[in-house]
Amino acid sequence: MKHYLSGRLNVNLVGLRLANPTMLASGILGYSAETLESIAESGAGAVVTKSVGLKPQKGYANPTVVQANCGLINAMGLPNSGIDEFVNEIRLAKTVLHAPLVVSVFGFSEEEYATVAKKAAEVGADAIELNVSCPHVKETGSEIGQNPEILAKVVWNVKAAVDKPVFVKLSPNVTDIADIAESAVKAGADALTAINTVKAIAIDTETFMPILSNKRGGLSGPAIKPIAVRCVYDIYERVKVPIIGCGGITNWRDAIEFLLAGASAIQIGTAIAIKGCNVFKTITHGMEAYLKRKGFKSVNEIVGLSHHS
Ligand code: SIN
């Protein structure tokens, strides 16, 4: 693989070989093979697509994104072309990508999740990430991921349908994320992504009305980083599968913090909107320099270190 260099930052994530622990998070720039490839070329160790469902979905009307202090609030409504169209993009991505391709899927029932995941895996997805955490689309996302029994059924069905690693992207909008993590792992999840956005709202003081057309959205960016680090920390203490940290990572120090909390890899989303695609290189160079300075031979040596010292 072009980007697989033997070195401190190499990670084996449930069988996926990543040149470094950074990944493109689902939800931003993940619609086309071309953009996925340009993100991988920018230095991401793996890429995750925008979430795809069984049928085409237009999403919500504008505005779908609003800036908040230290972050963005979005409610796009899971717009996507449907899996039967999206398989072409997956096939194309596989011909150009030199990094693992993770396809994010959602559904309105356990059967739908399984059908979409199966179709994505059949055309070459290296892993599946289950979106059980979108905080504002009815009858999917966090409505599934907030209920341990329903979540377990979804994970179990997907695991029975595909022979690729299954990641479960968890919602922070729950009482105890570690309980939910445990339920996903018992049902067969190979890895957990923590976290999706935090349910949020922004109101226009001139019109007196919520700004987003859907009113409620999900907050991402630096504002949620301490919440995400705490979630990773809690999950690490409860389950044994790898955790992929996500939420507000904008520099190498953020990335290291997630690894110390227990993440084996990290995902970057909102920082690309703020800093551009170069963020992958600046973060990995910073991580490499940190590991060298601290005397670690591999990034894997620092995973969960904050629990032991
Ligand atoms: C959206 O498409 O509205 C966001 C998806 C998500 O939060 O998972």
C-alpha cells in the first residue's frame, strides 16, 4: 500500500492496516470517490464515507449548518443517493484509494442496516461503520443507539450479514455511554467510534426563531472535545475492543489526548472545514515528534496510558 510506511504511527485496527491513526470522520466530504481519494492523499490513514441508507434521501432544507462558538451545529437529514447508486462510488473509490475505506451506513430497521451493510461490503468496503447516533433524524440514528436492546439487534443482524469488521458509532446523548458500548460489543461490534455530535440548537435573536430548518442539530468541533475524551475514557474502562476517538480534534495534542484516554485511532471532521485537508499532515507530524520526544517506538504504546499512570 502506497501510504503504509513501517514506523511509529502504523496501526492495525481490527485487521485494517493504517499508515497512521488519523481517519476522515463520516459526515463531511465523504460523498465521492474523488474527495475520499484526495483526503487519503492529504495523509489520512483511513477514510469513512458519508452515511448511506437503503433509499435515496434528500435531507433537510437549508440552512443545514450554523456556526457556534468553538464548533458547528449541523442538521443535514442524512442526505444520500441510496446504496444501489452509492455502490458505484464505493467500487470507484476502491480502484483509486491507497488507504482503507470504511462505509458508514444507517437504516430504519435492523434489516435495512444489514441490507445496506451487505451491499457495501460486497463491492469492497473494508469495514462498515454503523451510524446509530445521528441525533435528529426520526426512527434511525440515536433513536436506535440510545436503546441497548434495539442497538444489539441491529449490530447482531449486520454481523450476520457481512464478513468485514463492524464499527459502531456511539451517541453522547445518553445517560451512560459505557452501558451502550457494552451492549454493542456483546452483540458483536469489532470496534467503537466515540462520539457523534451533541444535540444542540441555535436561535436567531432578530427573528426569535431557531436557525436550522430542522431546529435541532448536532454540535461538533472543539466545543465537544472534553465530552468526547471523557466518553472514550469511560468506554475504555468497560470494554476490550478498539475505540476510535472522534470529536473536536484539531491539533496533534488533541489526538494524543484521545489516545491516552484509550482510543486506538482518531477521526477528524469539523477541523477540515476550519483548517483544510492539511490538518492530517500537521497532526501526524506533531504526533510523530511527540512520540519521539517521549521515547515511544510505536503509537500503540500510549493507548490508554492515562488509566495506568
Ligand atoms: C446529518 O446528515 O444530518 C448528520 C449525520 C449525523 O449526525 O450522523
